[in-house]
Amino acid sequence: MTALVLAVTILFFGLSGMDIWVQKHFYNPLTHRWILDSDNAVLRFIFYDGIKRLLIIVAVLLLFGLILGWKRPWMKPYRRGLMIVVLSSITVPLFVGSLKAVTNIPCPKNLDIFDGTYPHTCVWEKYSSEFCHTEKQKCWPAGHASGGFALLSLFFLFQTRKAKLAAVYGAMVIGWSMGTYKMLIGDHFLSHTTITMILAWLIILLIARTVDYGIEKGKPD
């Protein structure tokens, strides 16, 4: 179901023109500036460098906690969840980063409709033969927000419904805060962040299935 939602979302944004309509609200064609300045050191630290470093630190701490507490009795109820969270924290950003490195899709700020040089294309389209470019673009999907959306894996760590929902809401706030910041400085479209969110959840589900399979295989007969 998640894979189907991902495919439909890619088609919708590619064919609807929604991205351009939304992004135009963040750009002033008279001043040639975006709503937020990417050079603002405070905003960049809060929504880019700072949050990225914090997520890395949290992932490392969880990894060490999982290793050091693996055989402790209190760890047993959380072992599966921690494995999923740690693997997701590594795999989701790595996969999204690898994907954006090969899709060759430019950022909004690089498009000719926003005073850039690249034409707008869908992810399944090729550039026209008349357009020459030497530098590969790396803006689809949104790599920065992938670290925030990887926290959706916390759903599998907590035991109660209330805690699971709180974890999902928290991950959504973090992921969309990171993604919205990149939209407001012209680095990403709405679709980039939306697709990253759905793709992150799909990867997390696959990781959970793999972890469960490994646990089941590891049980004595």
C-alpha cells in the first residue's frame, strides 16, 4: 500500500503543476529573493547544521546503547524497536542520498522560472537535446529531511498507542520543519519532501519486516 501511495504521489506532482504553484508563493520575482535567506546563520544552524548534527548524535547514542545493553534484561522489550530505529537512521538518509545523486533533478532556485538556468522536468523526463549541462543536479528527493523522517521508526520502539502516536507526530514535526526550511530557501519543492516522507516510511517498513524475519530465524526450533 505504501509503495502504491508513493507511485501515485510521484505521478500526481509530476503531472499536476502543484509544485510550481506552491513554490511561487515563496519567491519574489521583483527582488529575485526567496522568503528565507539561505545565508542566515541562525536559521541555517537551527534547521540545517544543528538539527542534522543532533540526529547523528542521537543515532550514535542509540547504537551504543543497543550494543552495550544487548544482553541486559531491561533491554529485551526494546531490542527489536532499537534495531529498527538504528537501521532506519542509517539506511533512510543513505538510500535517499544515493537516489538524489542519480536522478539529476534541479532545485527550484536553479530553474529558469525562478531566474535559474535549468528547465523544469519530471523525474521520468530527459532534458531536451538543445539544453547542455555539465553538472549533475541532486535535488530529488529531499535528502536533508530524510534524517527527520527516519525518526518515524520510533513507532516500533514504544509499546503503547499513545507513545507511538507521539513518536510519529514528533518525527513529522521534525521532518517537515527541515523540509519546509529547504522549500523556503528555494532548495526543494513540496513534492521532494512529501516523497521523502513516504519513501522513508516504506524503507522503515521493509527494515521492520527484515528485523522480524531475522528474529524469527534466530529462534531455536
